[in-house]
Amino acid sequence: MANKKPITVGWFEIPTADMERAIRFYETVFDCKLDRNAMGNFDMAWFAWDEEMKGAGGSLVHHETYTPSQDGTLVYFSSEDTDTELNRVEEAGGKILQKKTEITPDIGYMALF
């Protein structure tokens, strides 16, 4: 019988080909500061997180073996108001792929950019 223990995300990494551009983009969209770190041959920029809060921490990452792709896993960031971040996407050089869409009244909204 399969283990009934919940499976949660412990960490995520978003591959990037241009770390400077990616840092500017995410810092603009989320109005935050990423913490850039070198870990061996990996150039990383960590998103701030609080282990007491719901959700997982993660990082932008640049490495010769990582390739950014629109065909990979989607990462969903939590937000108080999706419109706030969506209003910054194009200014930051991004493109909105799916406008703000209600998931359910009790869950809230999502968008893709």
C-alpha cells in the first residue's frame, strides 16, 4: 500500500540563461530582493522565504547543464492580489500568457506569465 504521508514541495529552481536579466525581472514583478549566491559552479539567486509560512523556498539558477524551457514544470507563486504582479510583468520585459483567471472562489486566482 502506498504511503499516505503528504508530499510537499521543499525547494524549486528556475533555470535561466541570463541571470542578470532574470534577477531584474523577478525583483521588478514581485517587488522583492533576491539573494545572489555562488554554490560551486551554480550561480543562484534565492527568493526570500520564511520556513514558518506555507510554501517552499526556491531560486533562479544558472548552470551549463540547466536549460530554460517553456515545456517544463510550472511554478506558481502566492500573492495577496494577482493584479499587482501582473501590472509589472510587461514593464519588467515579460509577457502575460494567461490573464487573471479564477480557479475557485475559495482558492482564488491564477495567471501565467
